[in-house]
Amino acid sequence: MVSAIPDDIRLFGPLKPMRFEAHIEDCVVSEGQIPSDLCGGFYRIGPTWKRPTRQGFNGFAATDAMVQGLVFRDGKADFTNKWVKTPKYLLEEKHGVGLFEWTDGTYNDWRGYGMGRVITNEYTDGVPSGSPIVNVFPFAGEVLGSAEQGLPPVAIDPLTLDTRGIVPWSVKLSPGMTPPACFGDNSFTAHPKWDAETGMLYGWAYRDTEPYVTLHWVHPDGRVESRAIGDAPYAQNAHDMWLTENYVVIPFQPFIVGQDRIDRGLSVFGWDPTLPTKLALINRNDINGPIKWITADFNTEYIMHTMSANHAGDTLILDGPIFDRPPFPFEDEVEFGVDFVPFGSGVIGRWTIDLTTGSVKSERLDDRAVEFPKVDERYYGKNYTWGFLAAGDSLWSLDTVIRRNVHTGAEQSFTIDTEEQSAVLFEPTFAPRALNAPEGDGYLIVPISHFMENTSEYQIFDTEDFASGPVARIELPFQIGWTPHGHYMDFNG
């Protein structure tokens, strides 16, 4: 039996879940033409409410995952949307009801994420509890869905979007906050970075007990190099990092995590600005080498998603939107019993490290609300020039795409006609014009939810004339589900 979607802000408007699978061949192009040199897939993944949980709460981490793919070839595009068939999904689909329970599942307010300890029962014992709801990225000829907690990465076929299963190298990873339900039930970040030339995937896992972070470098053949950061300063939501020419840079910011907080009636997440911000600089070519620790000397702030980095002599420049604090509710601002309420917006920002003195300078380069920084991912781990961002009045009303020269600050932008906030754009992605194209030369592909009309579209921008608007608009006859992140996989190599 199909259940009605609950009245919950996390399931409303642009966040309304798309609970059916779909496949559209040769999508309608309502304006312009799809560039014929696009040959690849744009994949996105997100939390999708399918049925009530056993405890009746609606935390994102307690939902299932849906993956979306827009595959380009010969000037045409096919759209596919499928459930990711995780062990949790298959178990609950078999029984037709929600079966998992979490210690924060008794909180039917903003505190209920589904990231507490799993309360096992006769159905769920030995079954991983998570779904890959945060990001999907290319690796070794597949696309992998990940959620950083609750489940290892899940391999997905890039053409059919069929679920291939948990990656075989999951047994070489390390546990997250929840003890493994079975052999290989470990964790992996949702925001790894990769070297386009070597195929190396740079990732990690985090937890609320020591060691708080374990690094995992994954080779294309499935070999994994690992190293626990034994001197990590505290448990935090280690959500993203920078890959530079020489380093993996993991920021330790006081967006703290702890399942013991749930036992005290709090959310699994907290914000403690009395803790220092520290940066761990790990030699990307020697995972077991010395770690260089940098302590920030500016007022506490927060970078949720990184853009990329430039290394010039003894200076390391780390770019990304800066928030005053994480855009989540915490007990110092929100009363218990209140619905989930997102807070705050980031602005274009930069942390500059003097590697000789160890000093760090923070700069806010603009005052517009921005998020979802993207780059030409062929340049992960290299000095870069071009960044892309989404902008708007707030995180939930993004309506502008920006192409920015990070050296000069020069920009091109385009504001999408959202008809009085009846539409919102999701995180875009960059696709190169060719494998050997210069950095930033290609297309920005932007998914847009026209949630008031229950329709969607993708707009494609050519970086050669970004400000003139989309060169193609691809229509979809339904509202696509909210997907926080995704990436492009080039089929040319």
C-alpha cells in the first residue's frame, strides 16, 4: 500500500519526494539544441521518503535513496530515475513496512535525523541501516552513491542506473558512528576527490569515538591505503576537504557529532565555537607521512562545501562558501518540538595559509548568498582558475548561476526566470567540451525544479557565452526529487 506523504517541511515544495521510477528516451528540448559534443552522464542522488518509518519520524538519513541520470549522446538526452536497492530498501520492500529504528527516531522534530544508534530487531539484525542519500560520483567505470554514515558506497550502472551492489572494497574501509551490522558494513565520505590522470580516489570516514577520522585512498583496482588520524582534535562532521597539488586538507571545524548527545535529549549534531578550527595537511603521495597541523587564528566560522585550492610557493589558498555557522538547527537557537528549520547562507570565501609561519587568513569576497561550489573536476588536485556557484536570496531560493575567475574575481552570471519563486535550481555540474579542452571550457548543466507546476527541466550553459543564457532547455513532465549533490561522468575516457 502506498502511504500519503506526511505534512513535514522536509517533504514539501522543492523537497517533495519523487516516489516512482521513470525512463524517458530522447527528452523534449523546448529551446535550443543539446551540444553534440556532450557524451556522458550527469548523475544525482538524494533522500527519498518511500513509506513511514517504524517510529514515525522523517529524518533524511532514515529514508531511501533515488538516483537520477541524464545521459547525453549525439545531441540527445535520456532521463532515468531509479531506487537504489540497498539491503535496507530490499528488506523493507519485501515486508512492505518500515523496519529500522534509531535512538533519535523518537524525536519527531528537528532532532530526528536517523543517525542515532540502530535499535536492532528480529528483522534488521545483520542488515546495514543506511542509504546513499548525499552524493554520487564516478569511479573506475561505475558511479558510486554514498552517504558518509550507515552504509559503504553502492555501485550503480551508469547506463541503466541498476544497483550493482556495495563496492567489494568496503571490507577495507573503517566503521562510522554506528557499529557495522555485518562484515564490510563500513563508512566512506560523500565528498571524496579524485585525480583524473591516475584515477586515485581520496576519501575518509569519520566517527564520534577515537580515532575520529580514518583516511582511505582507493586505487582504481580496488586496493585501499588507510591511515587513522590518531591526533585528531575532536569528533566532527567531517563533510568535505580540499585536494591540492601536494596535500589532502581536512578541516576540523566545531560542527561536532556524538550519538551520546542523543542520550541527553539533543541532536546528533552540535555547534561548539569554543573549539579551535584546525587544518590537517596530509601528503597526498604519502598517506603515512607526517601531518602538518595548522590552527586558525580567526573567529570561528564554517565551510560546508569546498570549491578547490591553489598552491603558490609557501601560500596555500583554500576556496569555498563561508557560513557564520553550519546551516542546521541547534539547541542554542531552536526549541525542542519545532520542525526542522534550515538556517543561514554562505558567501564566497577564502582561507589563505602561510605554510612558513602557519598563519591562516579568512576573507569574505562577496556578500551574496551562494552554495554548491563546482569546478572542472579534471583539475581536482591542480591549481585552478574557474569556479561555478549557485546564488540566490537563501539556500532554498537559489536562482542564479555564476562562473567566476578565482584569481581576478571577474564573473559572468545568469538569473533563471523562476516566476516569483515557483522554481528553484539544484546543484549544477560542469562537463568539459572535450577531454583535452582547456580548464573550464565546456558546459554547466543545471537541474531546475518547477515544483509549483510539478515539472522540471535541465538548462545547459556554454561557458564561451555564459551570460547569454542556456543553449538548451530539456523538459521533464514531472517534478524531480531533491538531490543534494551529483557529478558528471565523461564517456569519452
